[in-house]
Amino acid sequence: MTKRERWNALLELLADEGRLEVEETATALRVSSATIRRDLDELAEQQMLVRTRGGALAQGVSYELPLRYKSSRHASEKQRIAAAAVELVGD
């Protein structure tokens, strides 16, 4: 699993749960606890989550994924939709 895939998985889990525990998340993603800690620290630096002792919390009460994360999700599907829309519009 690449770093980008882990980050996407972490943010999706966080959106679903609202809170992550390092040990549980490491088991779920089949990586080491140290890897999860580093990933959570980096995501906290980018203000995508709030780092806590032993885990992380969603940013704010009404958690909304950051725009830069949402815009990169399902990028290939979005490209296909855009190409189809261009064909429909024409000149």
C-alpha cells in the first residue's frame, strides 16, 4: 500500500468514525503502528486532522474532508466524466 493509498484510507476511516486509534488503524490497514503515527503526524501538519495521544480526531465537529483531498479522490472517473461532457457540448 502506497503512502497516498494509506492517507486516503486514513481520511476515509476518520470521516466514518470521527476518531482513530493508532493500534486499531495499523491492524486494519496491515501496516506498523510507527507508519500510522508518521502518517497521522504528516496529516496533522497539513491540518487534515487533529493529532491526539494514541490517535487522531476529525477536524471540528462537522467534519468535511479538505478540498485538496476531495479533488484527488476518484480522479480517473472525474476525467472520464469531463471528457464525456466535452463531447456533449461540442463547439
